[in-house]
Amino acid sequence: MTEAFKTNQGHGGETHQQAQGDAAVLTTNHGVPIFDNQNSLKSGARGPTLLEDFVLREKIFHFDHERIPERIVHARGSGAHGVFEATDDISDLSRAAVFTKGAKTEVFVRFSTVAGGAGSVDTPRDVRGFAVKFYTREGNWDLVGNNIPVFFIQDALKFPDLVHSVKMEADRAYPQAGSAHDTFWDWASLMPETTHMLMWAMSDRTLPRSFRMMEGFGVHTFKLVNAQGKASFVKFHWKPRLGLQSTIWDEALKLQAADNDYQRRDLWEAIDTGDFPQWDLGIQVFDEAFAEAQPYDVLDATKLIPEDDVPVRIIGTLTLNRNPDNFFAETEQVAFLPSNIVPGIDFSNDPLLQGRLFSYLDTQNSRLGTTNFHQIPINAPRCPFGNFQRDGKMQTQVPKGRANYEPNSLAAHGEEGGPRESAERGFVTTNAATGPDEQGEKLRVRAELFADHYSQARLFYRSQDAHEQAHIASSFVFELSKVGLLDQVPPRMVGNLRNVDEELAKRVADGLGIDLPERNDAAREPVDMDPSDALSIHKNMKATLEGRAVGILIADGSDAGEIDALVAAVESAKGKAVLVAPKVGGAKLSDGSVRKADGQLAGSPSQIFDAVAIVLGEEGCKALLKEGAAVQFVMDAFGHLKAIGASAAARPLLDKAGVEPDGGVTDLGGFVDAAKHRYYDREPKVRTLA
Ligand code: HDD
């Protein structure tokens, strides 16, 4: 066999050396240079492969073990590096170095869906994880939160039941990434404490337009502790600089078909183009007297503290400014631990939080295969760290000397004695007496106010505008309509909803076509709380094109001047202009020039854009009237309540798509301002909601 024959395989005629350029020499994992990476070692050209081929064996051996167990929840995620800057002095509240005004701390953030597997889609109706690892100079602090400020359950003991019920069903292994199925609603309808979280989950909060446009919450009550050891209670909030924005259900469903990676791509591309996502970190601080005066228990993770009662104080800014270099090494191997805490912050007795303190440490051992997972670069503290823990699988540190126990007097003998505890710098657990943290008998019980399952669900529903309420009612109808156990589960769920709001319960019963069931007994009668604007998405959206994408549909005969003016206007409003044409190679414009497209019409449906403009001449419009994808492009933009701008000649396409005039349907001149909004008033024209 000639040398050329061996090296040409798989390179379409280009030699192996040409394809590689001046690359470093390929070696085995043990450093032995490799002569041939194309052919296994055989006994003769057509003979059996030899066991002796250590190059082949090592390569296949390693490949066979490339996957690690995916996270039992939050398996699908996207990560990014960034920095947190403390912008306010809260030294009276916390001694944490991360909060020293002006301090900059490196962070790694991972956003995720909860129920689906690692390869599932980005846009199911699901809670989003919002986990932040702060590499502070006093150790790692992990704030492992969600985009919803409350949780399904009050006690960690119920977490396996929650997760088993919502994940794909045990025998049939479907549905993937969705709660619209029997076991979830069977369980949830039997667990009234889930009701408040269900209101959030059925709202558009679980359909975020982008990770960049959702809030984050630490959920639990934590403590801040100052240098004098004084503790205050605190809730953490992340507020997105781009404002809140969600999609609507039909749009989210169609996004699953259009782009499985919609949110992962959105985050990556924003960072890649220097459009760094930012959030402000806010705190709600309160004391024991406040806690005791509330009609809910601040240790109950199914309850929030209305912002109207305790305003959110902004104390810092998170900026994500660097994409991971390697998805597996960083985003997959990152291990978040609610038990990662630093001096100046402390846990409360929230029983859900207490259970989490164990679970996350434990899970890393099965996921990453070793108790030394903290040595993986993405998990390792950026400050010096050391102790007398030794050995274990995948130990990468090489501690010198004999000091692997403490106390020791090795230093007196001239040997290295190792690190020691520090009364000044060490983490001190706050005295349990500072807070409503009761201690006493060993009891399997819940505190009294935990029995109020409905007051805050009602607060949430009544804080939404009419469109948002219709979305919630319709989501309940959609989800419950997927339940096969029709006789028992939907009536039970609607019986719970009667404790939230009678009108909501009626709408859901009507939508399902069932009789209104009896109201279920409430363990504790709900109380009315004052509605809070902070709980509504619509009241917290921003009229802006920043971070948003505009799809501009062009075709042969489109006017170059109109296109250029529109692109310039979108970009000067900080939006992203994306040209879509029937052929990706481009369209031949009326002036004879060819304009290359960013996307082909068939693969760039309007759901991937926040607003669309149709820039066509007569000839192009005529051709597109016969293109289903073009008609659908406009029809969906209208149905998804987006602004539609059109050139005069494009009107027939709008008519064919059933577009009716409203404030969101404009000529090209008025389009950019219109594109900063969604048109929820249009919705009754395009669909019947519950
Ligand atoms: Fe959890 C992962 C958020 C309750 C057990 N959880 C995980 C992640 C987030 C949350 C964002 C993904 C972290 C990442 O990106 O790697 N979890 C929450 C929130 C909760 C919550 C906001 C309630 C307030 N979780 C919770 C309980 C338990 C767990 C009560 C167990 C008793 N969660 C886990 C876990 C995971 C996890 C099984 C899977 C992978 C991992 O931890 O590292 O241990």
C-alpha cells in the first residue's frame, strides 16, 4: 500500500497534511505521537484488526464513555461566563465580599428547562432554571434559582414525587418535556400546596421569549449577616435589563418545530455579537417582626413577599460576556450547590432549602463520578482553597508532605503543617434564635401557615391583566384536556381552582366542557391580598427593539431603498434585522442588484422574529401569494400578535393571510415604533381563549 493511499481516506482527495496545516502532533492520552489516525492496525490489508492496536483501543474506549448521566432535572441547559458588580453599599446588612460596593466577581450562569432530557427542545411550557455560581474571594456562592419566585412543594421530602410525576411516564417514556399528561395532574391535583406555583406555570412565565428577558429568583428566604453577626432575612431577585417578554402558546408550539435550540442560540448569538445580557440583582430585606406579621410563613417556598410590601432594592449588576469554550467541560460539568454559601449569607430553616442542601452535593457524585468534582476547573474556587480531605477518584491535586490530619505539630518539626480554621474569616452559622426558626421537639409536621394553599394563588391571578388571565385559563384547559383520567383529575383540579377564583374555575370547566365541580375543602381559608403589578409580565415589558429580531421578507423585485432604510431604522433602534427570501442566495431587487438573504423562507418562519416587515414589489408579491410559507409567515405574525409593516405592493399578501387593520399593522414608515410592542388586544380576533 502506498503512503498516499493511506493518508487520502476521508478527505475528498485533499491530503491529510494539507487539511491539518501546521497543527500540533496528534498523540495518545499518554503522549505517544500517532502516525496514522485513519486506519486501524490489521493483519494484512483485508485481514482482521489486531488487539495490539493501542491507538484504536484507547480512542474507542474513551469515546464509549463520553456521556455522563444527565441531570435528573434541569438536564437541558445553556451556560455563559460573566461578571457580577456590586453597585450599592450593604455592609450594614452583609459582610460578604461579593457585596462590597465596586467589587467585581466572576460568575458562571446556567439557564435550563426542568422536565425535558438534555436533547429536548428549548421552548416547552416549563419553568426555567437560573443558576448562578459566584467565584467570590471567600469561596463559591451558588444562587440556584428559577424564573419563578415560588415552588411546587413546601418540603424536600416531596421532591421525588413531584419529579416522577412530571417527567415522562414510567412505562411509556412520554411525553418528553411537558406537564400536560396524566401523572403530573393526578399528583398536582392531590397536592393543593402546588396551586400557587401552578398559576405561575400556566401563565406565560413558562414561555419566556429569551433567557435574557426573564426574571430570576432565589425563591427561598435566606439571611444576610453583617460583621457584627446581625442577621436579616432576604429574598434575591434578578431583573432583566431588556424587560420581561414572553411568547404565547401557539408561538411556543411552532417554535419547537422551527428551532429546537431557539433559546440556546439566542443566548449564544447575543454574547457572540457583544450584545451582553444584563440583570440587576435586587434584594427584599425584612426582619422577624415583619415576618411574624404576615398572613403567610416566610419559610414556606410556595409563598412570595409582594414587592409592594417590601420593595426590591437593587444592589448589583450581572453581565454575561463570554460564551463557554467547551459545552461539556463547562456547561455540562458545572455543579451548582445551594450549600455553597459564603460568610455574610446564611440559610433559613425553609424545609425545602434544607433538603436541597443535601441533594445537590449527593447528585454530583453520581453525575460526575467522584467526590473530587470540585477540582474540575468550572467548579473550582478561584480563591486559594485547601484542607485535609485526600485521595478519591480522579484526584488531580498532589499535596506534599505528611500533613493530612489536624491538629498536628508538624510545623514545630520544620514540616508543612497545613491550613487552619479561622475565627475571623471563617463562615459562622447565625444563631437560630435570629429569626422565626423554631427549634424543639422532633416532629414530622409543617408550621401552621403552610396550610394556606390559596391566598397567594389568588393574589397572582388577580394581579394579571385580562389577557394574561385568559392565557392562564386556556393553559389549564389545554393541559387538563391532555389528561386521560378525565373523570377524576380535571374536576379535582377545578375544585381546587374554586378556592383561587370562582371565575377562573368556571372558565376552565367551560373550556373542558365539564360541569363545575364542588369546591374542594381548603386546609385553611384563603385571605384576599392586594394585587401587585410586579407579578404581571405585561406590566413589566419594555417598549424596545433592543435584543429583539425583526424578520424582513423580500423577494425578486423588492426595492433596495426600502430595504436599506428599514434595516438602518431597525439597527438604530438596537434591533437585529434579518433578511428572509425564497432563496437564501438572495433576491434580484428592482434596481438589478442581488441582495443576499440571511435565511430561506421555508426555514425562517415568522415565529423566530419579534416583528416582521414585508418589503415586496408587485411582481414579488404576486409570486409569494402562491407560496404557502409566505402566507403562513404573515398569518402567524398576525396570530402571534406581532407588528407587521408592509410596503404598499405587499398588501395583497396581508389580505390573503387574513390580516385585519390595527395599531400593529403599519406601512414601512411607522413600523419600527410599532415593532416595540405586541398587540394583545388583537387576540380575540384570531383565537378563542377560555
Ligand atoms: Fe433543584 C438541579 C432549581 C428544588 C434537587 N435545581 C437544579 C437546577 C436548578 C434548580 C436551577 C439546575 C442547576 C444546573 O444548572 O446545573 N431546585 C431549584 C429550585 C428549587 C429546587 C429553584 C426550589 C426552590 N431541587 C429542589 C429540591 C431538590 C432538588 C427540593 C431535592 C430535594 N435540583 C435537584 C437535583 C439537581 C437539581 C436533583 C439536578 C442536577 C443537579 O441538582 O445538580 O439535585
